[in-house]
Amino acid sequence: MKHLFLSIAMLCALSTFSQETTEKNIKKNEIKINLLYFILDFPEITYERLLTDQTALGVSVAFPIESGASMLGNDLNFIMNPYYRVYFGEKSNTGFFVDGNAALFSQRKTEDDFFTGEKERGMAFGFGFNVGTKYKTKNGWVAETYFGLTKTVINSEYVKRTNILLRIGIIIGKTF
């Protein structure tokens, strides 16, 4: 009887101290749209993957709806902007953030060619940063605002006025 009782007690002890933990179903992906750029006929769609509670990796792609659309005074054809973001909020991936990004974009030159009268196009590349804030609801909706600058380092002659690309965002999205 002693052996039976001891065997049952050991089996119960082994099953309660299991090393497996159940992982919560944490949503680590976000899809977002920049409402400000959408109003300016230059929608920007963003995908973001949450890496840890305070970091994320993402990419934004923006393009004009109409061929002559202008975004914040720049005659851009498209922008692709991968970024790495660090959050400083108390909750997971929310609050104040800073990100570093690289921008690849195509822009029409604003000056006319003397002989042909046509506008030239070109690809440019630059590095920049954004600062902003991000909010999440319990239902998985995301809202964020940001402000940033990107300095063109390759083919800066295709950038209108200065070698700086201004980035402003008023964004809504959903986690999945």
C-alpha cells in the first residue's frame, strides 16, 4: 500500500512540474494605411512584423493614384521604405517610437529638358528617421502618427528643391 501511494504521489508531482509552457496567441503582424497620404491621392500601405515587445521591422510602399499626383510637393512615382522601429512605451509595441529607415523612390524632375520639353524620371535612395506615437485597442486596431526626414544620398539630382524628403503619417491599421 505504501508503494502504491508513493507511486501515485510521484506521478502527480511529475505532471505538475512539467517544463512546457503554453504560449499565448500573440498577434505579431500589422497592416496599416496612411490616411494623410490617401487624402493626397498617394496611398501608403505598411506591413509591420513585431519582433519583440519593443522592436519591429516593417516596409511601407506608396504610389500615386493618378499619374500627375504630388505628395507634399514632390513629384514621386513611388516610395518603398523599409524600417526598423524601437518602442519606448509601457505596453507591448505601443507609445513613443523612433525608427531608422532606408528609402528607395522614383521621382520626375520638375525642370523641362531644353530640347525635348519632357520631364526626366529617376531612381533615388536615402536614409532617414521617424519619430511618433502608436496606440492599440484591445480589439487589435492600431492608430499612429509620425514625423520624419529622409536624406537622399544616391541620385539626389532627382529630388525637388532639397535633398530632404519629408514624411508625415496619420495611420490606422489592424493586427493579425
